[in-house]
Amino acid sequence: MKDRLPADWKKVLKDVLASPGFAELEAFVTRERREHTVYPSEEDLFSAFRLTPYDEVKVLLLGQDPYHGPGQAHGLAFSVQPGVKPPPSLVNIFKELQSDLGVPKPKDGSLVPWAKQGVLLLNAVLTVREGQANAHEGHGWEAFTDAVIQKVSDEPEPVVFLLWGSYAQKKEALIDTSRHIVLKAPHPSPLSAKKGFFGSKPFSLTNEALKKAGREPIDWRLPA
């Protein structure tokens, strides 16, 4: 499993990759793939790391676990593959994107263009069993992704961390908030989007923070 991780991230995460916990996680995911349908595919598991090199991370957007429907998850938090109907949380993200920046509605739910500009689209848990949300919670992914958050926090240049919902906001403890910018909002799911996600302006605020830090802003527009 770890062989699919790009060399730059492998080097940065060498301690957690060498831990007994990661070996147990690998064994668990291998067993799950053998006995059940697991998303995303093995090829897509580390897409976020492949598309966003360690030293190019400007923004870390944290999700919880992958979508568990066929053809949805492809290794990027909140993103779905082209041609797949955007799930409700992603629809709400796009509504806020339009309201915040006045950009047209995207033609599909792929967030690959963001990842290529330095937005690390990281889920706290990287695999899921088909049809069972959070089925792989508590099996070791959290130790791995906590290490990712800490290593991004070690970056010398300021990074914007987007923490949506209480689950993501618990991870603020891993971030050096004296050097980095943390933007919090309720989760974009239908249950909580109206409680403050709508109107939180995460995209424009992220770009303001990046510009203030002397970093290139993100072009949040997606193909319409």
C-alpha cells in the first residue's frame, strides 16, 4: 500500500509508515479489499498526495471519510469523478463557491484542478467499505493522517487549513496556529450547511490569507 505513495510524501512520513500501527492498517485494508468492495480503488488511494506535492501545499481541506457509493470516491476529499452526480455536501460547497466568488456552477464534481494548485484534499480516513459510512474508522488511518496534518504544519511557509464541522475542528490541536491560518465553519452537509457554512466565504478568505502571506492565491473556478 505504502509503495503507491509518492517519494516526497514517503520521505516526510517515514516514521509513521514504519510504525507497527501502519503495518496493522495495511493488513486490515488488504483483508477488507479481499472480502468486500472498498473505495477508493487501490490506484486512487493516494491521489491527493500525487496531485499535491508536499512542498507545494498551500491549503489543507480536511474531510472525514470517502464517499461509499459506486464510482464516487477517487482519493480526494469531497471530490467525485467526472460524470458522477455530486453528493449533497459537494452541491453545497458549489453553492457557497458561487455565492462567495460569483463563479459559474461547475460542470462536474471533480476537484482535481484545486489539488493541482496546492489544495491538499485530505480525508481523515482514506478507505471505506461500500455502502457503510465510517466502516474503516478507528483502524489506523487517523494516526497516518494526523501525521500528514502535523507535517504540513511543519512547513515553513504559511498554509491555510480549512476545518469544516466539529470532527475536522478537533484536528486544530495538531496545527501551529501561530504560523498558519485556520478557517473554521460548520460542515457543508445538508444537516449543518444552513447553520453557518453558507455565508462563511471560505474561498475568498483563503485567498486573502494567502496573498497576505505573499503566496499565490488559488483559482477556485472549475470548468463550467
